[in-house]
Amino acid sequence: MVKHNGFVNVDYQLRYHFGINPDELDDEEWAIAIAALEKIRKEESGEKRK
């Protein structure tokens, strides 16, 4: 599995937070998962919702 460094981080975060294998996601599921991760990151950092 060779991925760009940014995608490796996302790959591991999807596995950690959601317990899913990102390689099994289609494009729409990948986009939904990325959006959920971004929301989690904001909430964990204490950033206010926009």
C-alpha cells in the first residue's frame, strides 16, 4: 500500500476512529468518512463549529 503521506494519516485515522478498511470504500463513502474525520478533528481541538 503506497499512498501519499496525507492519505496514510487519513487511512490510519479511518481505521482507528471507525474501524473500517479505507481500501473497501467507494469514492462517495471515502468523501463522507473524510468529512466525519474533519468534524472529529475540529471537535477534539475545541474549535467552534462554523
